[in-house]
Amino acid sequence: MLRLMRASPSASIRLAEALLFQSSGPVSRTTLVRALGEDVEIAQIMCQVARRTKWLGFELVAVRDGWMFRTAPDLAEALRAVLEKPPERLPRAALEVLLLIAARQPVTRPEIESFRDAVLPQKTLTLLQEKRLIRSVGRKPVPGQPQLWATTETFLVTYGLRSLSELDPLLEGLRGPL
């Protein structure tokens, strides 16, 4: 049946929509090629999906090497009003640490503390890890071998980013030597 669907462009668009709809996160180009076939122009299919969903309550967004559906921005406030539980906000210190990690990754805890000129409580790193916004990416080969921290795909998805380069204007002052 999958092969029959691949024969028709409209069937390919519908299958792409179904994959995006059922997914809780971004659907990679690789997954789309596997489902639709290597002979299908993925960018063209995604343009068609975006066009078909333009006036609906959700939109197609590009995230890293894939795509996902996200609630239409103009509906965000109305949704917040009806949601039982408002989205959790990170404490200011945790946001500051998250931005430092995004700007300087991979970065160690001592480097973060040096830049902030303040002690970094373990609970801040734990909170960011629990929310899957950061992850350990190894250890720095220096005495004590501190853990190196970097942002995750969840970070990009949570903040609606395709890549970290979209943060460049915001992070400009956070880069450079310590």
C-alpha cells in the first residue's frame, strides 16, 4: 500500500502530513525520504504541506534537519487562557545559564561560574537536565576533568529554533574568551 501512495503527489503530501501530525517532535528529512521514497522532492512536499496548513490552527515549522507542526502564533494567547496549567517558566538564573551554555558550548561549570562571577548551584544544572534542555557531552581534558555541557534538540524545539545560529544576535556579548 505504501508504494501505491508514493505514486501520487497528493498521496505523498498526505503521508507527510500524517507523519508530522503523529510525531511529538521534528520529523527528519531521513524519515520523510524513508516514508515517501528517494525519488520524491522533500522540499517541494514540505512547501505543499505548508501551503495546505497555512490558515489552520497550526503551522509547519523547520527545526534543525526536519519539520514539525506547531500551534499558530496568533492563537497562543487564546490557548494560554484556556489551558489549565500555565507553562512553567525557568527561573532567571537558569535562563542565564542556559543562554551561556548555548553561546559557549561545550562549556564547563567552572567556565560558567567564571563568566557569571557567581557560584552555579547544582540544582540549576539538574533543572535544565530534567527539562532536557542541556546534556553532558563528555569531559574537558584538564585537571579534574569537569563535565562539558551543551544544549539539546529539545532546547531548539522548545524555543522554536532551527539552529543555534538563529541566536547569534542575542548571544553576541556572551561569546569570546573568558
